[in-house]
Amino acid sequence: MTMNPEIQITKLPSQRQKQAEETPPREDGTTAQDHASQDLQQPEHGAHAAAQQQHRSKLTVLPLVFLIYFEVAGGPYGAERAVRAAGPLFTLLGFLLFPFLWGVPESLVTAELAAALPGNGGFVLWADRAFGPLAGSLLGTWKYLSCVINIAAYPALVADYLGRAVPAVAQPGRTRTGTVVGMTVLLSFLNYTGLSIVGWGAVALGLVSLAPFVLMTGISVPKLRPKRWTAQVQGRNKDWRLFFNTLFWNLNYWDSASTMAGEVDRPERTFPRALGVAVVLIAASYLLPLMAATGATDARPEAWENGYLVDAAGIIGGGWLKYWIQAGAVLSSIGMFEAQLSSGAYQLLGMSELGLLPAVFARRATRFRTPWVSIAASTAVTLAVSFLGFDDVVATANFLYSLGTLLEFAAFLWLRATRPELKRPYRVPLPLPALVAMCAVPSAFLAYVCVVAGWRVFALAGALTALGVGLHGAMRLCRSRKWLRFNTAVVAAAEDYQHQGEDHIAAGDRV
């Protein structure tokens, strides 16, 4: 199969990057690619000190588990609509099975590729390596827009909860606007102070916000009546579209932490372990509180509006538990903001290191080694999105995320088929036909999400996709005319690399 020449032009990494990619991790957990990128960004006299500081700030298993937890879930907040749409039984089955049918395949894909290609940018790097820079740029556009739309919701949610104590914050106007802007800027500054701080902060926020649900589950045991789990939705058919969209909204973004793979200590070990623990933690964080709330209260499914878990906690444990879970919603929103802003910022950093965006996005702060330009850019986009209407925009975010994940699965299978020589420190222990079957189940669900989207979502997603293609073309033009500075050390000369890949295919060199 011959690729489009447009895609081939910059596919091959430079010899320096290719060598770094295939070199095993060093004893300190870093790769040659990490050191190569540092050499480009810092003076020689400060290289040793900066390398030591970077190693100390690398993410380990526990912080990465909670960053994944906040990327994907952040607690059972927002799961109430599934009960309203399909009733308690289907909701419990959904949150029992979906994390494994959907989360496990995506986690396995993420673990293998993050270990094999452990650079910042994650899925952008995978698509670029499989199909070329146009695919990487387009997937980056889809996932980044989906990410910032999600991020923008969290300061507004914090303002909604603060509005219960200060009514002016809940009403449209200068006070609410100032609160949303202030929260966004403040939380972004925390991101600037370092990924290690964000990671351990996620651990603290996760433990505090999960604790009241653990207590609620324990207190509910004597009050459980299993018959309540079979309550049916009255007076109307089940809303399957709302049900599946709620599951998807609460359990996606398993791959987002991959954009920070270059900041993870020994990613070939850390990612598989963290993802495995996160799958179990996230499934339990939804299933147990929902079992408690639906089995220990008499509320009909129609009463399950957003926020009902807070009311259920008051019924089960009293006012003190209700207020703790209410405060936990604020803490969870902060954790999700920090985790997803980190993902978006390091995605821009990775795209810059690949030469898909100008080199300015790869600049790091001298003290904290964080990509301050990418953080500032993501904060600015988040602020802009914060004041848009979210009905069709959120549906568009789901649509774009689905397109990006389908391309991500295709890149995974393509690299397995055409790059068997690629060093894979962690390898999903399945042959290619079984991997196709593994990816088929979540792909079918992604296709369903795309099909049920309305025409306005199709139009908006099409416009944003065209924007992504146009951005890629504009970046190529700026690079060729030297209007902007790019990291040209990683921009390809594609012929030898492409011919090598075609030789493998012609010889039947597949796994």
C-alpha cells in the first residue's frame, strides 16, 4: 500500500530521533529522546543540574494513577442521568461492564504505545509515526479541542457550587464572570509549578473526594434493599441515547495521560501498572456509590437529576455527609481541571517537538521545567470556550474524541502490522487478529456515538476538522518559508523510512 505523498513528506524522524526512539531507557528512567530535547532547550552549563531536577520530578505510579483517575472520572458526579435514562439495574450493569469493555482495550493500547514511543504528545506521536504528520496533526486537533471543551466546564461548575453560598456567583454577570476567570487563572498557575506537584495534588484531592463515598457505601449496607435496584423508568421508554452518552462522557479519556509520557519515570513499567490500577479504581468509584444510593433510598429514577448523589448522601448519612460530598464535587472539579490542562499543554509540547507546531510551544520554564507557553495557550483557549453555549459544543467534543480514538486504534494496529521491529517494552500479549477483535468492541461504540449525533454536530465537527487540515497546511507553509521557527531536527526526510516500511509489507514481515 502506497501512502499519499502529502503524508509522506515529513514522516521520517531525523536520525537523532529515530535512534532515541529505539534506544532502551537509561538507568535513570529517561530515554535518549528526553536528553536530546533537553540539549535543544537549555545551555550546556546548566544541562546536568536540569537533568537531575527533571529526574526528581518524574511521575511515578501513584500520582499517575490519580492523574488518570481525574482524566477519566473524578468520582461518580454526573452519573445520575444514566439512572434517569434507563433505571438503576442497567446503570449498575453499565458501570460494571463498560470500564472493562471500553477502558481495558484503550488502556492496553495506551500502555503498549506509551512504552514503545514514550515521548510527549502521546497519541499524536503514534498517529504521526503510523500514518504521517497530517494524521498526527488532525488527531491532535480533534483530541485537543475535545480536551479544552471539557476543561472549560470545571471552573463554571465550581462557580455553581460557590453560588449556593454566594448567590451573586450563580447569576450571569460580572461577579460570575470574574469568578470563572479567576478560578481558571489560579488553577492554571498551579499547573505551571510542575507536573510532580500536580500529580501529588491529584493524589490528595482524590483521597479527600473519594472518602465520603466510601463512608456512604459503608453506612448504606444495613439499609440496602436489592429490590430497589430493579425499579423501572415510569411513563416513557428508556432513553438509550442519553444512557450511552452518559456512560461515554463519564468513562472516556483513558489515553489522555499518554501526552505526558515523556515526564513519566520508566514509562514501560509505570504506564501498564498505573492503567491497571486506575481501571479498578474508576469502576469501583462509580459502582459502589451508585449501588448504595439506589439501594438505600426510595427515589424513583425520575428523581435522579444531576446532583442527586448529594441528596442521597444526606438521606443515608445525614447533613454532614451531604456537605462533604458537596465539597468533594468542588475538589473533584479542581482535580479534573488540573489533570486535563496538563494533558492538553503537554500535547502541544509534543506536537511542537514533532515539528507540527512552532518551537515556541516547546519552551519550558527555567525553574519548574513546565511548558509555560503551552499552558498559557491552553488557558487562553479554555477562557474563550468558557463563555460559549455547551449543548451542541459538548456533543461535538464527544464526536471529535470518537474520531480521534478510531484513528488511534488504527495507528495501533498499523504499527503492529508494519513495524514488528519497533521495541515494545510492554506488549499486549495477543496476535494481530485478536487485537483487531479487541479494538472492534470499543470501535463499534465510537461509531454509534458518531451516528446518533445531530446535523448541527456534524456541521460543527466538519468545520473544526477543516480547521485542523488548514492549520496543518499553514504550519507546513510557515516552515517551508521560514516565517516561524520549528524544531526541524525532528522533521523528516521520508523516502528511506517509507521505502523501508513498504519493504516490510512486501516481504510479509508482519506480526
